[in-house]
Amino acid sequence: MNMLAASSWVQFIVAFLFIAVCILLILVILLQKGRGGGLSGAFGGVGGHSAFGTKTGDVFTWITVGLTFMFVLMSVFGSWTFVPSQAAAPPDEVQAAPGSEGTG
């Protein structure tokens, strides 16, 4: 199998998962209740009530921590995946100048 074709599928999967984690992380952060109520107040009504129950702060906090861990993990794996392979291009060998052997 061609290495270029295999790496493009891996890169596609890593990029897709990275974008999915980013979108989920954005949505979970926007749903969290902030000091001023935030977007979660729009879904949960007025006051301290929430559409997702009373322990949503704890649940969303743990989901945010998990997604943040996935974000960092995907960032590291993505930086490793998208770096061009050094094995594809052999290093240039330093060639001695003609007549340099035996001098000195």
C-alpha cells in the first residue's frame, strides 16, 4: 500500500476528530452556567433552575475536563501526524572536494 494514501486517511481522521472535539468543547462551555447566567440561562429559564437538572455544573465541568484532555491529546497527535516524514527524503551526503584526499 502506498504510504501517501495511508497517511492521508490518518490525517483525515485526526483532523475530523480534532474538529469534532473543538465543536463539542465550544458547545459544552457555552452551556455552562457562568456568573451572569450565560447561554445556559436561556435554556433553563430564570433563576437557579436548569433544563438539565441541578447538578449540571458538576457534569458539565467533568465533560469540559474530558474534552480538554482530548483536545490536548489530539493536538499532540495531530502535530506528530502532520509533520512530513524525514525518511521520505534521504539526507544529502557531504561530498569531498576533488583533490582533497591525501593533503595535509
